[in-house]
Amino acid sequence: MELVRLIYVSSVGAEFELSSFEEILYKAQQNNSGNEVTGILYFNQHYFLQYLEGSAVKVRETYNRIRQDKRHDDVRILDESNIDKRLFGGWSMAYILDSDFLTPLNLRFMDSPEFNPYRLNAQSANEIIVELRRVLPLAYLNSRDYGVPEL
Ligand code: FAD
């Protein structure tokens, strides 16, 4: 099986509502489990940064559905490459909500205390994803509450 990763950024769109993030996450976890797609979604009420990994066919199919979703727009791929192994095996879709805890990472990778993933390129996007994987448990604990249920 050809294993790939795909990283994209997008902005909250006209059809995004208060409950949308929870719905997106639920649907992502449901679909991705069946497709053996894993990854992480970082969200801060304005922007999304998503990392998808899995078989080339399933990741592409998933991305093609995602990019047509009217709950976000200005969808731009930062990286699409082959990988040797998964970073998020076991996570059908982990999520991270912005918080003060992540300010040092935002400063390091985006040169701003605010999360703005459009400032990333392929290399820095991959680097921040590795960092997010590393701090995932702590980031969950520090996430601002956007109405997402506790795990
Ligand atoms: P259904 O859930 O039946 O949806 C059918 C159509 O309706 C789709 O076009 C969908 O986009 C649209 N739709 C559904 N609910 C709403 C709503 N409340 N408002 C507006 N339009 C709506 N899906 C994944 O499978 N994996 C992911 O990792 C993933 N990540 C996502 C990340 C982001 C930032 C966003 C915005 C969406 C993500 N989605 C993901 C959802 C994806 O865009 C599709 O909605 C979903 O895959 C469609 O699932 P389905 O085929 O079961 O169709």
C-alpha cells in the first residue's frame, strides 16, 4: 500500500456555525475509521490546519470531499508526499484547539502569537505537525472550550 500524507490549510466559511466543529470532528472520526485514514485537525475559530495520512487513494478521496465542504474555503494544500510510516496511527482524527499553551509554537512556526497556518510552507507545516503530535496530551488539557466534548 502506498502511504501518503496530505496537509492543507483553510478558513472558516459562510456555512460554518457554532456546532460545526463538533459535527466535522464526529464525521471525520466516523469516516476515517472506516477508511484507515488518521491525522490531526488544528482549529482556532478562523483557520484550519489538517494533516491526513493513509493510503494514497483514501487520502485523496477524503481530501476531495473535504475541499468541497462549504463550511470552509480558501483550501490550499501545503504538502502531499509519500511517507514510510504513520505519525497518528490510532487517531482517526485527533484535534487541537488553539490555546495560550500553543502560543510558543505559533511564534516559532508562524512568527505570530496567533495561529495563522497560511504562514506555513511544506517544511514548517510538517515540523509543526510533529510538534503537535508530541504535545498532544497536554494540548488537549489546555484547549479552549469551543463546545467540543471532553474525551
Ligand atoms: P454527509 O455527511 O452525508 O454529507 C453530505 C454533504 O453535505 C457533503 O457535501 C458535506 O460537505 C455536506 N454537509 C454535511 N453536513 C453539513 C453541514 N452541517 N453544513 C454544511 N454542509 C454540510 N470528512 C472526513 O471524512 N474526514 C475528515 O478528516 C474530514 N475533515 C474535515 C475537516 C474540515 C475542516 C471540514 C470542513 C470538513 C471535514 N470533513 C471530513 C467533512 C467532509 O468535508 C464531508 O462533510 C464528509 O466527509 C462527508 O461525509 P459523507 O460522505 O458521509 O456525507
